[in-house]
Amino acid sequence: MAARVYTKTGDKGTTSLIGGTKVLKSHERIEAYGTIDELNAYIGLCRDLIEIDSIKQTLKEVQDRLFTIGSSLACDPQKDSKMKIPDLKESDVFFLENEMDKLDEELPPLQYFILPGGHATVSNVHVARCVCRRSERLIVKLLLPDEEHENLIIKYINRLSDYLFVLSRYVGLKLNVEEQQWHPRI
């Protein structure tokens, strides 16, 4: 018989971090890596909607890095994990920057604020960007308050949000969708 998906161990509202520490499912660490999981699902949706092979491959790489980040966030920072957790690397940040630069070469200069919309694919990329920003805020909450941090996860998530913004514009361009300019009421 195959192993069952349900274990019933979380039925009382708790779960375990990697390392064995039990915490409430409302714990800020669970919220942070749960939002990374949500972001990964939205990236998967965008990957399904976008019909450009090179973008699909980039988004698959992003999904892999998000699993790395989720694994790292799922660890108890006070305990040494016996589990081998993959590393995020500075080259992962450079990868996103290079991909943005490639897309930006084809885009007109940005001269106004853009409202999400115009096409379901563009809108879904914007939703992914917003979930990415939320995950960034939640990850920052895990750090010491009122301090700046050199944290590669935060750097990657910040860059990923930028990438998703550029991607939304690029996808709109490829779909011949006019950008939805924001015109403030005066």
C-alpha cells in the first residue's frame, strides 16, 4: 500500500519545522514559507499561460529556487538541521538580472505608472508579483527589527518581484496588449 498523504499530525493546529520544533500553523515562519509556496503556484500558473519557451524555462528555474527558499525558511534557525538543504547563490540573483535585461531590450522606456490588466496573462503575472512582495515583507519580519540585513533570500525575492514586473510588460508587448496607464485624478 502506498503511503497516505494525510498524517493527522497537524489536526491540532501545529506543525514541525525542519529540525523538529513544533510551532502553531499561524507562526510567522510558517506564514513566510506558505506564501513562498503560494508564489510558486502562481509562477506555475504564469508558466502555463505564457507561450514563450525561454520564459517558461526561466519560470521553471524560479520555481526551483522558490523550493530552495521554502526549504530554508522551513528550518528552525536555532537548531542544526541534519537534512541537506540546497543553497541559494548570488548567481541566482544575477540570473534574474540578466533575464530582466534581455526583456528590457525590447520594451519601450517606462514613462508612467501601469495598472495591472489588459489581458488575463498580464494580470496573473502582476498577481504573482504582488504575492512575491508579500512574501518579501513576511521574510523581513523574521529578521531582527530595525536593522538592515545582508540576506540572499531577501535580495532574490526583491529581484524576482522586479523581474515579474518587467515580465508583465514583456508579455503584454508580445500579446499586443496596450499598457494600462494610470492617470491620477486631479
